[in-house]
Amino acid sequence: MSAPASGPAPGARTVLVLAHTGRPEAVTALTAAVRGLHASGVRTLMTPEEAGALSVADRRLVEQCHLDGAVQGAEMVIVLGGDGTILRAAELVRGTDTTLLGVNLGHVGFLAEAEREEVAETVTRVVAGDYRVEERMTLDVEVVLDGQVVARSWAVNEVSVEKGNRERMVEMVVDVDGRPLSTFGGDGLIAATPTGSTAYAFSAGGPVVWPEVEALLVVPISAHALFARPLVIAPTSCVGVEVLPSLDDGGVVWCDGRRTFPAPVGARVEVRRSEQRVRLARLSTGIFTDRLVAKFGLPVHGWRGPRATPDGG
């Protein structure tokens, strides 16, 4: 019988690893990450369910734990998966100083910082502390009914108020900072952060907003109205959505497509910037334009760049 693998020294740096282990390539990436962290003396935490995807030998390189309180004392959460897995991890790190780093195993993966073939390099950079941290704004949402707050939640990407019945529209009146803006029927409305501008809001026709911009996006979903344009409003603004009678169907609120609760007829949904932010680790020094071109495969042929001035500037 082989001897147990030596673990990290007491007081070692701690990293929590989360992974979407449903595909073989994900397990390959996870194995590389676990081996790299262990070889560098980093204490590596995983849930028993996800650690079960590793070989018996590699499973002995990690410390299995439950997610409750797992981020306490952890320097970073490394996420191997798509944006959905990263949003799951954001629920853990929100309100803490723990940084989140995503390795994309999905499709577009705007929240991720590295691709699957860059796992080894990513671990090396993390161990060396060779990364910077961006703090991204998040949203708080409340549902008020008959003067009482009946639900509270938050979102990294977006809060959407959508129709409760797939066969019918939801009728709503939208206001900004307590002043009415428009009444319309449709599939719903999205309030998004700049981080979420490349997610659901983008699919609904909203603008792409650079992450450095502090703003709140308001994007109607398939609205039946003459004026139903996406809006970019101040980050200090509050978006209100009041659900009007529409055959008594009401609506539903979704937060990042993960958490949902009802918004019945007569309810008021309020979305505003949260005081709590999410910390994302960044490895690249490139600007958001390069990320946008790479993720969407945008054509840039013919570009020659800024022209030099006569004095060489």
C-alpha cells in the first residue's frame, strides 16, 4: 500500500476549488489544478461530491469540506466551469474578502479569466500572487407587497422581472428614482450591472458596458410599446417595477437566473446598487476591448491602429 501524500504545512495558504465535473475535460482540468496547488504547498479544499470525480490518489491531495463557511480564511476560490458555476461561487464569496477566479470550461465565459488549456499557468500565477483584483458592483432587490417587504435577494449580473405565465404578457409600470417612466406589456424587464451587460441583458438587446463604468442598465424584454429602448442610468438610481393586473397572472423575479420568487399583481420590485461587491481575480493586463473581440470572435481585419503624428507622438 502506498504511503499517504504529504500535505501542505500548517498555516499554508488556502484555496477552495469548485468545478463542474460533468465532462471528462473538466475532470482533466480539475486534476491539473489540484496537483499544481498541492505541489506548491497550497491547502486545497473541495466538496466531497466534486472531489469524488478525482482518482483515489488525487483525492488524497485535497481536504474535503462542506461549503458552509468554507471560504472563511480562503485566499481565493478557483472555479472550473462556465458562467453558471462562477455565479454559484459568487454566492459564497459575496460579503467576504475572498477573491474569485474563473477558468472557462463553458462557451463564452465572460466572467472567467482563463481557458481550460491555461490551467497550469493559472495555478502558477495564483501561487506567485501574480494577479490583480477587480471589485465589481452587485445589485440588491426587494419585493414589496401591501407595504411589506416579502422577499430580498441580490445579483452579480442581473435582476429580471418576467411574466409568470408563458402564454401571456406581464403588464408593468417602470419608474426611475421614484418617477414614472413607462407602462408596457411584454415578457419582462432586466436591471443589469456592467458585468451583466454581456449576459441576459445583451441577449435582450441591451448595450455592452465596460466593467470600469459604474452604471445600471434597464432593458425591456420583448416589450409591446412605442418607447422600449434600453437605458443606462446612474449607479445611484433605483429602478422600480410595479406589476399591474394582467388576468391576475402576476410575475416572477429572477436573480442571475439562479434564485427566484414571485412578484404577484400589486407587488413593487425595487433594484439598486448594493454596498457589497464581488472581487474577481484578473491575470491579463489587456483591456476589455480585447476580451470582447476574443469572446465574440469579432472581425477586426483592416484595422491599422492609431496613426503616428509627424513629431512621432
